[in-house]
Amino acid sequence: MCFDDVGRTETNHQLEVAVKEANERLAALHHLERQSVRSALIEERGRLCLFVCGLKPVMVSTVQFAIVMIISIFTTFQRTFLLKLTQLNEHQRTQVKHLNVRI
């Protein structure tokens, strides 16, 4: 064996060890990154759930208010419409009856 062969063999061995160590560190880094991302996602999911739990009562009351307002508007419109119908003259009532509207 020549001196150059011994040097190359030792260098190749050191290179293989260094590559193996780098791959192990990279795998450990990927594992740590995966754990960190998972933890961050779980934390964010918790925050989102808390936000939604706080927002739900506000949304329910807003929808209930909107429903009450719609019913109020509809009732007002219905009363106004019926009042106008009762104030029609006989000719206008005949025309409305053709539309099948109850007075």
C-alpha cells in the first residue's frame, strides 16, 4: 500500500463519518422542526377555538336582533298595507279582488 492510498482511505473514512453525522443532525433538525410546527398549530387551534367561543354569543345575538327587526318591518308593512286596503273605494276594491287579495 502506498502512502497516498493510506491518506485517501483515511480521508474517505473521515468524509463518510462527517456525512453520516451531518445526515443525523439534519434528521434531528427535521424532527425538531416537525415537533415545533405541531406545537405551534395546536396552540393556534386553541386560540381559534377560544375566539370562536367568544364570538358565538355575539353572532347569535346579532342574528336574533336581525330577525326581530325583519319581523318588525314585515309587521309594519303588513299593517300599512291592510290600512291602505281598507281605505280603498268600491272600484279599487273590485280591482284588488281580481288579484285574489283578502281585505
